[in-house]
Amino acid sequence: MIGGMPSLADALATGPVVLDGGLSTELESRGHDVSSALWSARLLRDDPAAIVSAHAAFAAAGAQVATTASYQATVEGFAAVGVDADVARRLIASSVALARDGQGTGWVAGSVGPYGAMLADGSEYTGGYVAEMDVAALCAFHRPRMELLAQAGADVLACETVPAAAEAEALLLAAQELGVPVWLSLTTVVDAAGVARTRRGELAADVFAMAADVAEVVAVGVNCTAPDAVRPAVLAAGTSGKPVVAYPNSGETWDAGARRWAGPPGVAADDAVAWTTAGARLVGGCCRVRPADIAAITMMIR
């Protein structure tokens, strides 16, 4: 307990905790351009007040955890648009304070997107890059940002939208080296037998098992997955013995070439009840999930 507030791990032991929704979706709905390769991370430099306001909207809707605007924020990504490395590091770290300002009370999760997010080519939904990058290389990529977010005061690191076992292993290794609390969240699909698998086709349960004995892991689960594919992933995650996190997208399809979503936004609040019944303890939404959706989820699970 810090400053009278329990750790997120302690809170999860007592009951469900509500996550926020799609930060970039909320920013886009407010008229901000998030179509560049930096996605919402562009606003860390160009309009930080807009990020605070979006976080505040989710907090007002009942979200107890604010996830930082650092999913696509990397030194390499900022360098591609001419941002100096030192400035990039300061911008990444600033995402924690912005989330804290918007959230008020509650927890801040430092978003650690996959390597494919930096590529901005949709490869986080295939994991194809793991054929060329080994665990050590992926760990070397992730660790500096994880360290920046932890040092900036994030309560937990959200290692999210992970498409492959090798990248999950790399993130777990970095978490152990840094000694910081994390949750590990895969993006998954369901095979013909109804079994949850990573985007690379590995059994999700096998990947979650990798985290079972890692003390730094406070939860494992799934995000940026269609709502109808969440329950199998929640059940698979539950076999790890860790609390389960579930925050799907709306079920829409992301067109990486056109850089837009196709389909209706939102997620059904009663789905969240099914996920908590199946064992989820950290519940919210990802892309295309708005504050109104989080408010409905909050009412349903409380």
C-alpha cells in the first residue's frame, strides 16, 4: 500500500477492477488526428492537455486504471519523425504524469506495445517479425521504454497486444530484470476447436504458463481481440494461477493500409459480466471502446 492506496495486485485479490478504453479512439472522436505512425503518441508532443482530458473522461466513467499514451511511443518511432532521442525519452516518461493528472485517484498502467506497433504496419496482429528477431533482441528493444515508464512512476506496466510467444518471453525477461510489476496481455484468435491461440498460432495457455512463476506478473490475459473470442482466452489465462485481464476491442477490423477501422464501435457491457464470471478480474476495453462503454461496464460488474 502506497499513500493509503493498495497495490493493484492487492486490489485484484478482492474483486474486479475496471480499466479504461481506447485512448486513441477517444482522442480521435474529439477531432485529433491520430492517423500518423505515432498514433496517439504524437499528442505527447503536440497537445498533452488533450491526453489529460481523454484520461479524465474515462475516469469519470468509472475507470480505475488509466493506461498511458505510450503504446506506440518509442525512441525509434520518434526518431523517424525527427525527434531527438533525449526529447523522445522525456515524452515517453511524461505519459505517466499525464495519465495521473487525468485519472486523479486510481492506478496508472504504463502501456508497452509490441514491436509491431513501432513498425506501424499492422504486424502486431501477425507477429511475423519474430521470425527475424530472437528473444534477446526483443528484450533489448522493450527494456529501455519499460524502465522509463517505471522510473516515471507507473504503478504497473501493461505489456499488451502481444502476438507471439517469443515476444511474451522477452517482456517477461525484461520485467524480471527490472523488478517491476507488469501484466501480460496477448492478442488472440480462436481456432476451429474453440481454443485460444496467439496471432502466430501458439496455444495461448502455453504462453500464459510462462508467466505462472514470474513474481512480477500481476495478471495475464487478452486485449485487442474481438469480444466473442475473449472467453476462451480468459479460461486459458486462468490456468496460469494469475488474476486475469480482459479488455477487447469492439470487434471491428483494422485496415493497416488505410489506417482506419471498419464496423460499428463499442462493446456490450453484459459481455463483461460473462468475462468476470469466467474469471476475469481486470476488465475494460481497447480500440473503439468509449467512456460510455466503460460506464456501462462499470455499472454491470459492480
